Amino acid sequence: MKSKTKSELSINTISKIILKAFKNKKNATSISELNEGCFNNSYKIILDDNSTIVLKIAPDPNVEVLTYEKGLMKTEILANKIMHEAKIPTPEILFYDDSLSLIDREYFIMSYIDGVALNKVKNQLNETKINSLIQILAKHMKSLEKIDCEYFGQLNNKNKQFKTWYECFSSMINDLIEDANKINLILPFSKEDASNILEKYKEILSQVTKPYLVHKDLWDGNIFVDSKTFELVGIIDTERAIFADPLIEVVCGFYDNNKTFLKNYYGCNNLDKSEEIRIKLYKFYLYLLMMIESPYREYQSDEQYMWALKELKIILTQLK
């Protein structure tokens, strides 16, 4: 997908990056752009030893991004390392460079996952196979509950780490509102409305006392399966990972109506009233994010914007 945040590099520059990363011992023999991503630009590269890698490049530093998107690449490095060590099938980070010596932005090289995104093949799978995949995915993500953390919030920004989930979530909402104000984007609610909603459900948000590491972008495009067996082979794009209420994983992966994911990840089939309200609050966050994201990235289509705006208005009526 075309996005203002995606940085294109010349073949010559990419070749220099490969030489630096592998200390002049490997060369690129094939370079092709991966078009699926919406934020960073990525290239699939075949080396002269026949191995395949992926080069991922941060946005141009002069491009305006959302507040939470600042420093996302470092977050991805940290989160990917944690998940990789937890035996979750994420790519291995092979090289990271933030020196700005070759290009004016950071980048990293990771191992290539030989598979296909689930959203490309899901219509070929029966319900049993899909449930099996979701069950495995949920168990992988549940394994992260063993990781201890003393804060809620971003992995790579101490100014966005909080003692309580209420403080963290309030900051996430307020940052998005400020991002909208920067570009004079009219929202279907006022800042006072948002404050009232957060205050109304403060006690419910405060019930969350243990921070969980969540991927926060587990949609089907980030889940890779084997192209023949359709077994789960990889989970990508960990840059939005935060320590949070695990229910936000359910919402941002669009699994709130998926009993298989709920049972194997969250541990139940049915949510209580407080949990249902938190689901609505996280939908408020997600739809707001998706709405604001569109003008920031200058998508060619307004389809995401219009869908998110419609859903945001619906959830607002349920929360007020």
C-alpha cells in the first residue's frame, strides 16, 4: 500500500547496506519491494549464498507521523527480541543500524519468513483449519503473560510508561486527539467528551493491574502460514507492541467475537460486564487511530477513514 511514511531506496544504496551489514562477505543478487506494509518500507533480498532476508526502513525523519509512531523501529527491535526468545515464530533480527551513516534514517535486516499472509489465503481454509490456526496463535501470545513488567506503556519511551493502565490508556487517547488537532482534523467528539468517557470508566480501567506484553496489530496480514500446509509459520510487525491490558490485543486483532481466541488467549468464552466495557473503550481507541492514520499517511483511498469514522460514531453512542 502506498503511504507517505514509506521510504524508497535505490538499488545502489541497498547494495551498500548489505555490504555493511555482512562486512563485505555477502552481496545482493535480487532485490524486490514488499508492498503489503503501510508504515515502513521493506525489501525482499536474495543474497549470493542463496539465503533470503528482509530489509526494513524507517520513514523519512522529515515526515510527520503520529505521536505513538515516533521510535517505532526501536520498539520493533525490542519486542521482536522478547517474542523470539519466548519461542514465538517471529523473524530473527540480523542487523540494526541507527548510525545514519549510509542513509538519514534507521533500518534493520531480519530473516525471511517463507510463507503467505493469512488474509491472502483465508478464503481457501475451512472453519476447522482457521480455528486451529487461531488456537495456536492465541497460545503463542498467551505465553507472553510470563514476562514481568513494572509499567504500562511503550517499550522504548520512558515518557510513555505509566504505573497504572488508566493513566496509560488516557495518554494514548489524548495523544491521538492532539495528533488530530495538529492537522485540523475534525473529530465526531470533543476533548471534553473524551475526558468524560475516561473519567466515567476510570474504575473499570483501574481493575487492570498486571501489564501484559501485547503485539497490538494481530490482523490477518501480519500472520503468515505455509503456502501448502497452511500451518502457522510466522508473526510479523511487532512495532506497535506495548505493555497493556491483554483485552486490547483481542480488539486490535479483531478477535472480540472469536471464541477460540478468547478461550485460548484470555481464558474464557464469555466476558463479564466490566470486560465488555473495556472492549468498547479499546474499539474507541482503535477506530480513532484508524481514522486519524489515513490523512497522516495520505492514503489514495478514503475507505479506511470512512469505515473508521462510522464505527467510531457507533461506539461513542455506546460509551456516553
